[in-house]
Amino acid sequence: MSLINLDLATRGMDSSARWKILKRHVFSFLRHMTLKKFVNFCHAEISRIMKKEALKSYPYILKIESTNICNLSCAYCYDGRRMSVPGERPYGRMSFDNFKKLIDEVGAYVFKINLYGFGEPLLFPETLEMIQYASKNNIGMSISSNLNFNDPDLPKRIVESGLEVLIFSCHGVTQESYSKFMVKGNMQTAMENVKKIVEERKRVGASTPFIDWQYCVTKFNEGEMGMATARAKELGVDQIRFLRPFIPHDAGEEWLADFFREGEPVGSQQHKPGCTWPYRSAYINYDGGLLPCCQDVRLLVNDFGNVFISGFMNVWNNENYRRSRRLIANPTDKNIACHTICSRCTTIGTANNKEINKRKITASSQLTKGNI
Ligand SMILES: C[S@@+](CC[C@H](N)C(=O)[O-])C[C@H]1O[C@@H](n2cnc3c(N)ncnc32)[C@H](O)[C@@H]1O
Ligand code: SF4
Ligand code: SF4
């Protein structure tokens, strides 16, 4: 998501992958440009530069989690997909009607929607309806999927939906390495689906979806990277990206690929203090819970408000948002009473900033209590 925050969205990628992504986003922006979107975009950027707290502009990129339910149990996705405990978001899915309501409110300003979060978007048929609806409304739609489905019509429906980008999550090219990460997954099924999508795209003469194979590199699959590149070519996917996954510090050595350890080529970028998310983008959970970004979307207490209950613009400019923008604009000001997730985020200051560290420590001890 280069135009919204290249640092966060492409963390762990090498510079060539980052550049390709930037290019793709610029083209996508131009493709979906209207006068209304352009004016809104300028307003959003001016508001950000002027450090406004209440915005007249809308976000121009959205991340919408149509569901947080999944058919797999990847090793380091959501703690092995355990059941939620009180205080955490339960599993669920967004209805098409709620999605439509949201698009009807903000869609005219939005260039792009990433319709996935921490679940499998293709698990439910309404996701393709959502993609179709938003695409018809001139929004570039993107999903990430494990493609573990035995539905012969799925490839055709994906191409018909108007989906612009399909991120294909596939972390290995042998079933053995694949299922170390993608627990319960079937690599052959996923590959067959990709092959059929490419064939269908060709058959109808479509250029979309752009297929972007995302390969999280671990010790288990790093020896297969060459094979994966050859496989990507053979399948006809448009890009393969080797990504450094988020692996907890206490995970065994066997998860850490030598590929990244040698010279730390990626994933070690220093982030400039500051944050642009609350001006440009928003993360909407399936139940309407709104957050400025994808940091800890599981804890309900982190939601800034609910768009299905209050309407998007009311949450976008509520006290949580205004205080967070104020804090982001003045990260060292001790007098700002902000208790949102932004107050505990190192993105807005440096790790040496005592005030932020203090806020972080206080809040994380509160959260740990609520989080069991
Ligand atoms: C949480 S998944 C949701 C979408 C879909 N279920 C999928 O797997 O593509 C979103 C993205 O996170 C990636 N992912 C999962 N676990 C990860 C990890 N530990 N580190 C980095 N990326 C991860 C997946 O490959 C996928 O592209
Ligand atoms: S397929 Fe996606 S959502 Fe499901 S467990 Fe794996 S990474 Fe998480
Ligand atoms: S938590 Fe707030 S400050 Fe941190 S990245 Fe998200 S929006 Fe930005």
C-alpha cells in the first residue's frame, strides 16, 4: 500500500517487490480516478499536512475484513486460530447489505479496497458479490486467499467478479513444507485453482485479476524458492514475492530462514516517526468495528466506534479519532489525554521517547489483563 504507508504495508519485502507494488498502486489509482476522488484525496492530504483533527475528507483506501473465519490454521496467524475469549472479537462475517451500506456512504471517495483481514475471504459467497458491487462502483478490489477450495465454478466467478488483485498465499511447493506453515492446507488444490483462474482470464480476454503469489519464507521452505519461481512462471502468475513472515521471538530456530538472517536484507527498515493511517485509510471489521489500522484488531476495546451503528463519518471524526490525530501530530505532548491504540504505538514516536514508552507500558499491562 505504497501510497498509504509503504513502510508498514511492505515491511519484510525487498526493494524490487516494493517498487513493483508502488507501480501497481499508482496505476490502480489512475484507473479509478474521478474528479470527486481527486478533490477528496487533496483534502485528505492537506488535512494531514495541516494536522487537522476533524476531517471533511473521507479515507481513500479501505481495508475491510469480510470475515475473520478461516478454513486453515496457519502456524503464526492468530495464535493458531484459537477461540476468542471475552473482550475479543468473536468469529463472524459481514452481510452483503452492511457492505453495500458502507460502500454507498463512502465508496465515491475510495480508490481501493483490500477486502481481507484475518480470515479467508473466499470462504463465503457474499465476498464475490461484494467485489462485484464495489468494482461496478469503480473501486479497485483486492483480496488475499489461500485458494483451498474444491469448487469448480470458483475460478470463473473470481474472474467475472472484476477482482483487480488476487494475492495468493502459498508458502511452499511441496505438500510437506506447505503444510508446516499452512496447517490443514492442500497445496495441490490451491495450485489447481490458480491454474484455472489463469486459464479463465485468458479465455475471456481479461487482464485481471493480477495474481500476486505471496510466499512467506521460513527454514522449512527456503530451499524451494527456486522451484517456486519456476512454478510461478509455469502457472502464469504475474508476480511472486518472497516475504519475511512475522514469527514470534519464542518460536524455534527452525522457523527462521537463513535467507533473511544473512545481512538482514529486508524487514529491518527504520520507520520514520509519524503515522498517516487516520487521514488516509481505515480498517473495518466484519461487525462494523472501525480501527485506523490493522494493529490488534482482535481486542474489542481497540475499536474507535462502529460504522454500522453510528455511520462511517460519525466514527471517523469522533473523540477517539480526534485525540489520536492530536497525539500523532504532537507525540511528545504529555497533556494529550489519548487512550486509544495509537497511544501505545511506537510508530508515532521513537523507541527512545520516554512518554510513549510510559504510555505503552501502562496500556499493555491493562491489555494483558483483559487478554488472559
Ligand atoms: C491473515 S491472511 C488472510 C487472508 C487469507 N486467509 C490468506 O491467507 O491469504 C493475510 C495475509 O497474511 C499473510 N500471513 C499469514 N501469516 C503471516 C505471518 N506470520 N507473517 C506474515 N504474513 C502472514 C498471509 O499469507 C496473507 O497474505
Ligand atoms: S489462510 Fe490466511 S487467515 Fe487462514 S490461517 Fe492462514 S494466514 Fe490466517
Ligand atoms: S495504532 Fe495508530 S499510530 Fe499506530 S500505526 Fe495504527 S493508526 Fe498509526
